[in-house]
Amino acid sequence: MAQMAEVDRLMIEEYGILLIQMMENAGRSLAELARRMLGGQLSDRHVVVLCGAGNNGGGGMVAARHLHNRGAAVHVVGAGISPAARLKEIPAHQWRILQTIGLIAEGDPGLARADLILDALIGYGLTGDPRGVVAEWVERANAAGCPILALDAPSGLDTTTGRPGSPCIRATATLTLALPKTGLLAPEARPFVGDLYLADIGVPPELYRRLGIEVGIVFNDDTIIRLA
């Protein structure tokens, strides 16, 4: 987790690649993997996007916009997001876009009828178990009985140790970003991670070298690759 936080810091402070750019790349990749999971056809497919109030939620909001633009019937749930909630600048920007488009779900988003649920509730910075309304949406998503695609990590999973919290999303697939988090590869995490994919969010190889990481050209064939 500390290593990924340093990647984020260097991207912004040293390389001038802003959070909004990384978030756009993450969300677009999430939408693309969702399209592939739905057989390549988005027209009239029902997708529910569960968004938390942090940057992970912002990525889900971007994905919702791209899925809507490509013909999916999208309903966005803001877990813990309310007029009184103070979102950070970039997620707030994404939220305003969705409000303008009219994608924010009012009432029941129809989880049980969804063709796919996107989990963008909690990112890699989780400490402790999900709580409150976020925990409620984790439980509702797991009970819905339809495929779940998690962004970066299943909400509730400790990305360092691989320990699943209570509750924890049981994803059909997980799209992690930039670097695979060690916890995603732990044996106890596998039932919650599902199929594991890695997405390019624009990190230069020079940045990795500064951290002593030699990754090579990972995304030479695709911006989304299957890891496990």
C-alpha cells in the first residue's frame, strides 16, 4: 500500500500526471473490461455502479459515464455521498458530471436485475472492516446473485495481507491498477478477487525504476491484461 501511495505521489508531484488523468484512465479501463464481461455488447445492458466517496469511487463514476455513452442502462449509487458529504475535489467533479447527465439512482437501483455490478466503494487504502452504509452495500451486492467487477480491489479486502474483512465483496473479476497489490495474490484472497486483471493508468517505466522496480513493457498488446 505504501508503494502504491508513493507511485501516486510521484505521478502528480514529479511527472505532472494529475489525479484526474489517472482516474479517467482507470474508469475508462473499468468500463472496457465491463464491456468485455458482458460479451462486447452494452446496448440495453443494466449496470449498477456502487461508488464510495473517495478516489476509488471517482473511478467508478468515470466508468459509469463511459458505459452510459456506449449504450448501457447505468444506475449509480453513492454510498455515503449526500449533499452534506464533503467529497474531495476530483471525485466531486466526477459526481457533478453524473448529476448533470442524470445517472444517480434514486431509490432501488435494481441490483437483482443487473447484468453486472461495479464495485468502486473502497480503494487500496482500506484499514479495518467496511462500516455503515458501505458495509450495507457490500452485503447487498453479494446477495444480488449477479456478476461483480471490482475496481482495484474487492471492497473489504486488505490489499497488503489479503485478509478479507467482514463483509467483503466476492468479485467475479477484479481490475487492479498500475501494480498488482500483494494481497490480491494471497491464497485466502482468491475467492474474493475472482479473475485478476491489470490496467494501465499511464505510469511511466521511469517512475518504477526510481522505486527500484523493473516492470518492462507490460501493456504492449493491450491496456488491460489478465494476471490470474
